[in-house]
Amino acid sequence: MPGRSPKVVVHEVSVTFESHGRSATALDRISLQAGVGEFLCIVGPSGSGKSTLLRVLAGLVEPSGGQVRIEAEQPGTPLTAMVFQEHALLPWRTVRDNVTFGLENRGVARAEREARAREMLAMVGLTRCAQHYPHQLSGGMKQRVGIARALATDPEVLLMDEPLAALDAQTRTIMQEELLRIWAALGKTVIYVTHSLEEALLLGDRIVLLTARPGRVSQVYPVDLGRPRALEIRGSPAYGALLEKIWSQLREEVVRAMAEDRGGDA
């Protein structure tokens, strides 16, 4: 995180769940930082606690140990907003009214809510769809509404839990470019969970690799591929070398997770 002051500090965070009288540790003494305006990606095998970590940052899960600190710059604004894999739009509300939902819950005046919705819908390219309902939208459009809804509250940190995973390959590629554009325009700190190492390399400033369950920080990789970044970066030798380097370590964790799921067979 060279040159960036800390925005999010996670110190020795552990999460243990109780299930059927047994304890299961999802995260084990995780420590990491995200800088102001940084796009931080988190990868790891299934079950490594990636989504649990985001939920801790969002205040949806209470850690069993450790601390989380988010540096607030704008008093009165939310510390975080979250975009989920499934858009979770309210089907009985229009696109505009879905975007204003969080602002309504905070008691923001109607005129201000609607102005903010217009701004965010323009940002994600959905101005003409303001009066549509979710069932009238494509998958990519629904996810853009979800992003606009999260951004409308002007959070200090945007948390994204595999937001493009449910999209087809072509739409996902377009949405990756859209995310880069929106992030560059707004300068938000983003913490982004993905199963796709290729996506993390395209989007991220740094990549945090978590181990198989329980999740621990295995490595943190700076993505020194320059900005602005476009899809063409995937053809560069530097991209290929970094992909191979991170995948060799990620593969070990995936194989270990699969072995544990099978009961310890190698």
C-alpha cells in the first residue's frame, strides 16, 4: 500500500461459528489494510472466509476476536455499503426507487434522494431505465442498479462480494470495464471478493490471497500493471507472469481445501 494512508485496518480478526454443538473457525487472525482510494481484491479457495471477512467489515458479522477500524472522512455518511453477488433488488420498486432505498432509510429528503438517484443512474448508464422495474432489466443492468444503490449513500468504503459472478462471460467483461470507469471517476476505496484471479488482476491495485479454511493471509501481491488499465493488459508479459506466480500459490490452497473436503486424502 505504498503512498496511501490507511482507510481500512483489520487487525488479528478471527471468526468462529457454532453449529450443531461444534465450533468452526472461518477466519483465523486476519490482518490487512486497504489504503484511501485503493482497489483491494481478495481471492482464495471456496470456504476460505472471503465473504465472511466482507460481512465483518460491513458490521453484519461480529468478530470473535480482533479489531476493524475504518477511517471516516465525512461525518454522517455510512462507513460501508455492500454489493452482493445477487443484486437483491426489490421487485415492487422501480429502478429509481431501488436506488433511493438506502437514502430513504436514513431519512434523506425526497428532493435530495431523487437528485442523488439521477446522478448515480447517469454514472452507471441507466438514466433511461429509471422508471423500469427489475423484471424488465437484463442481469448486467440489474447489477448496475445494485452498484448505483450502494454508491447513492456515498459510503466511505464499497464492499463487493463477487458482484459479477452470476453474469455471462460477455456481460461480465463489459461490467469489469464499467467498474474500472466508475472507480476511476469516484475514487472510492473498494474491497472486492472474487473467485477469478484474472478479474482481480484486471481490477486490483493489490491482491490478498487467503489460505484454505480457516482463512489466513497467505500472501499480498502488488499489481504493478499501471493505470488506467484495460482488457488489453491481459496480453502483456507482465500480466502473464503475475498470473502464473499467484496461481501457483492459489492452486496449492485450492488443492488443500479439496483434500480437506474429502476428509484429508491427498
